[in-house]
Amino acid sequence: MIEALFESFQLFSGHALTWVFFSYECDQSSLAQILVLASKMQGTKVVDESHDQDTTDLRKCVAYVRDLAPNLDKSNLCILVAGALGGRFDHEAGNINVLYRFSTIRIILLSDDCLIYLLPRTHHHEIHIQSSVEGPHCGLIPIGMTSVSTTTTGLQWDLTNTEMRFGDLVSTSNLVQGEKITVQSSSDLLWTISIKKT
């Protein structure tokens, strides 16, 4: 995943070394030597977590960010994870699990095709679509539990108190219809939307 992150930043910036990473929190085995050398040249702290094989690198990183300033209000914190999608499915499932593990922190998983984030059931969500860079393809997916009732506005195929679960209806291959989507659900949902290629 670290290699994918490095490649993603190359795509975004043209040259990855202009991006400064203040810390890597991960298994030493996950780091390619070039990344270790490049990071150390920029003063990046590399934290060896090889002793912890029970959690993913992403989970370690999010916990590190969360614990960095324990008294800081995290309501405006947003963690963007470039390169989080598009590789092995077991890694993607682990990354999605992190969204649920840290459901009070806004974490966005990015690939070059789409983004995914968690919509906690505790909120009424308003999603403002940046149509110049995202959409129109989107989806709302319950993971791990049935959504007894989901209601949306702003989608081609809106849901009205609709039950969704794996093995039955899930709202994939939907389309955004405007600049604002609203979502209210009885369970946590994954929101995914396509990213436009430039």
C-alpha cells in the first residue's frame, strides 16, 4: 500500500519528493527501501511497528494521527488515503474495516477511479458534489449489517425507507442528479463516487 501511495503522489504532483510525510507508522516489511531513503532525506520519522502483526498499516497510521493530539477537536479532521483502492481485495477490505474502526474520524479512501467514505448512521448526511471532478456514478453500500431503512435525495434512483443488505438490494451503479445528495439510514453505509479523469 505504501508503494501505491508513493505512486499516487507522483501522479498528483509530478514528483513525489515535493510531498513531505511527517511519519510512517507501519511494518518495516511494507516499506520499499527507496521510500525509506527518500523519507529519511526529508526528515520523516519512520516508526517500526513490526512487532504488531494484528493490525494493518492503515489502522496503525490512523491511530497515530488520532493519538498525536489527544485533546484536539477531531470533528474537522479529514484523512485522505491515496492508493487505498485498486490492489488486492483483502487489503481493500482491511482499509474499509478501518473506516468502521475509526467511525468518528472522517477518512476518505482514494484510487484514481473513485473514493469511498463511511456515512455513520448517527447523522443526516448532506453530500455536496463537485461535478467537475466527481460523479456521476455512485453507490451506497451497507457492510456487515442490514440497513432497515435508507432514504436519499439527489440520486437517479432515490431510496425511500428502503431496506438494503448483501444478498438482496444494495444501491450500486446509481447516478448523482444534482449538486447535493442527502442520506439518512438506520445503519452505517459506505458512500462511493467515481472520480473524473482529466
